[in-house]
Amino acid sequence: MFKKNAHLLITGGTGSFGKAMIKKGLKLKNVGKISVLSRDEKKQEDIRNEFKNNKLNFILCDIRDRENVFSSINDVDYIFHAAALKQVPSCEFNPMEAVKTNILGALNVIDASITNNVKKIVLLSTDKAAYPINTLGCSKMLMEKIMFAKATEKSKSSKTIICAIRYGNVLFSRGSVVPLFFKQLSENRPLTITDPNMTRFLISLSEAIDLVLYALANGDNGDLFIRKSSAASILNIAKACSLMLGKELNINYIGIREGEKMDETLATREEVTKSEDRNTYLRIPHEQSKNFNKYFTEGNASNAIKPFTSKNTTQLDIEEIIKNFNMIPEIQNIVSVSKHMTKLPLKISKSFSNSLFIN
């Protein structure tokens, strides 16, 4: 996967993905240096003190600063581009900041990668880029479009490979509903749920890392990869959290929020139509030519292929959700301090799970 003594650079490297990628990268024998690029000096210092490893290099840089980005990406072999504005409300209220960071910032990183002969760059996108309904989704969709265009138009003399991955909210990352549920349960407060039938993909941080590394090892120019993740309803996720802590479940239904979907989409119908099944993953290739006829005079026969959504993927029941949650270190820590841990039944009967109190 990596050349000997490879130099990795992670933009947004002080976030949850960045920290996990650092931990993984330091264990890979061919990795000689990991540069952590971010604009948060406090988090950089925290990571420096946490890992205390001479392979780590820290770069204070805002990806919106084109000149700074070009000077920072020097003698780098591989890039994971994770820097982004990721909160839906922040992007809705500050759309130009989302444009500057998620679109123009990504363009800066891509252009600098090509100019400085980076071997491969993997851009991290989101399910919200598929059929976008909010500013975050639109900005990430345009980031993907820039990736496609750059992969097509870059000089043949450039050996830089540009590809991307998409995933939904990672369990226990910033923005995940699961830590909120555990916090509300520990404080004996009702869980705030939008709609009981809302579905969400369940992907762990380690699975997200595996997806990115798979794209790095297998991606070609313009490729987009997704993991064929399982999903669950918000109601069943809430029930699983309450059972793991041995807490009574009370729910306050608040309705669907602005910029929110009932179900997540990882690949549109049009993308699934041209996708390549890679067992755990789907590869969605991009045509490497500017074929204007496909936009004016050529078409494809309609078919019944559906998009890949959190509604039509494998649905996990409560026991399966708990099994998944038990593999998350942060959740293990929360559950281990619960006085009710030893009282939880090993098998959850349907009658028991249905008896949980719901407002």
C-alpha cells in the first residue's frame, strides 16, 4: 500500500478521524512520517502530548489559505483530506464559510497535491452529498464534482491519483446522536428523538479508517468508494442505549429538524447503476473523458435499480445494535461504570424490548 518510509499528511488531522488515522498510521511499518495539518494549535499540542512520537509532524495551516497550503504540502506521498466544516447548522447559517472551507479549501489541497506530485489523495465526503438538501451536502457534492473534474483534466504527465470516499455519521464522532443518548440517559432525562422511523447508517471509526485505506490501496482517478454499511431505526438505537445502561426509556419526540432527512443515502440510483461491487464496498467510477454527447444526445435505458440508503440496506435489530456498540471503546467505558451493567439480560426478548416506556 505504502512505499518505504512514506510521508502521510492528514488535513483536519486533529479531529476524530485524524486521531484514529494517526494511531493506525504509526503502526504501519512503511510509514516514516505523519504530518498533521490543522488550524487548531491547542488540539495539535494535545495530540503531541498524547502520542509523544517523533514520526509526527505538526503544520498550523488553514486550508482556505492557498499559499499556505501549497507551502505546507511539500515532499508528501499520500494525503487524507478530512478538513471540513461538518455541522449542518453551522453551514446553514454561514454558507460562504462552507464554500470557503469545503469547496475552495478542497480545491487548494487538490491543486497543491498535483503541483507537488503527491502520489495519491483521498478526499473524505459524506452521505449528505447524495441528493443534498442542505448547505453541508451541497458543499460536499461540489467538492466531489471538483475531484471528478480535476481527475479528468489534469495533465497526463501528473502521476497524482485523486479519489474519494463517502460515509455517514461515525459512531461516537462529533455530531453522532449516540453520545447524546448516553448523556441524556445518565442524567435520567428523556431522549430527544426526531422520528421513530428515521434510519441511520451505523459505521464505526475503525470501519471508516478501513474504507479510507481501501480507497488508498485500490482507488483510481475519479473513483468514489462507499462501505455497504448496515443501518437501524433511531428508535431501536435509543432502545439499545437504554438497555445497555439499564435505564428506563422516556422519549420526547421533537420532529424532523431543518436540513435533516428521514433516511440517509450513500449512493444515488444513478451511481449504483454504474457501480462495481467489491464485496464490502462499492466502487463508483468516473469517466475519464469529456464526453459532451452524454449530456446532450446520448442516454441509458431506464432500470429499476434503487439508491443505496439506510432504509433499504440491512436493518439491525436491538441485539445486533448492542453487539456493534460493544465494540466501540467509548461506549465500553460508559457501560463499564454503569451500576446496572450486570443486570442486563444476555438475550433480549421481543416482549421485553417492546415493554420499554415511550411517551
